[in-house]
Amino acid sequence: MHPITVILEIVAFLWMASEIALAIVTRVRRRTAVVQDAGSLALLWGAVAAAALGGNVLRGVRAATIPLPIPWLHGIGLLILVAGLAIRWTAIITLGRFFTTSVTVLENHRLVRTGLYRHVRHPSYTGLLVAFLGVAVAYANWLSLIAVVVLVLAALLYRIRVEESALVAGLGEDYIEYRKSTRRLIPGVF
């Protein structure tokens, strides 16, 4: 196995382990708050599982193979994955105690407008999407790439709708004004 492939697999494993750890750690934070998730976390995990399965199955379709050497695609995928994780973790650290893996407005919740949140409302989801794009590139197949990105994006769009509804209800006019000055995932675009 090529060294870049090993590194890619290690980073992907550590990423998944960190997501599980986040779910465990933030479960404690939301004990005194009302979870308003509307099934979006379960949907997101389901989409991730379907994306991984679909990406693996579809990468066997030779007609859709990306015509670059596998080590290159794994290297490109690794770089994109690490960039996505950097965005995601920067957003999580910026939110601090307000970050939870379930849609929850905590006691004394306040709107964070610093760091990446000056530019987009959901930078941790931007990072998540970029990270999955990196994984999708590593599958070395156009169909796999499309399946992974579409499944994860669809789940994230639902989750964003649920989260924004909860934030409007919990933070009121402050969040409504914030939505007018920022985009959801991509600065100046969407």
C-alpha cells in the first residue's frame, strides 16, 4: 500500500473517532437544554453511512474512473480532507461551549459572530462537506464523488433548516439579522 494511502486512512479513522468523541462530550452539555434536532443527527449519520457504502460500491464502475494515478488522487483527497477538518475544528473551537452535535439552544446561549462565523453561519458544516469531498476524491471515481457529495449535502441542508429554525426561536431578532448578513455555507455564494 502506498504511504499516502496509509496516511489518508489514518486521518479518516482519526476523524471518525473525533466525531464520536464530540458526540459523547457534547451529550453532557445538553442535559439541561431542550434538544430540537428533529432527527437531523440520525439522518446525517445515515447519509454518511450511505455515502461510504455507495462510494465504495460505485468506485468499481470502471467507466467513471477518474483518470489520474491513485496516489495522486489519494494525495489530493488527503489535502482536501485536512482542509475540511481544519475548517470544521476551527468552527467548533470558536463556538466553544455552545457547540453540540445535536441541534440544541443551550441556557444563556449567545450568537457567535467571530472567526469563520463572520462569513458563514455554519462553517462546521462547510468543513464537514469539504472533508467528505476529500474522501470522495480518494475513491477515484466520478460516480462515487457525486454520490458522497450529494448524500452528505442533502442531509446537511435539512439539518441547517432545522438548526436555523431552532436558533430563530431561541435567539430571536439577533439571529434573524445575522442571517441577513451571512451565507449558510460558502461566503458570498450560498
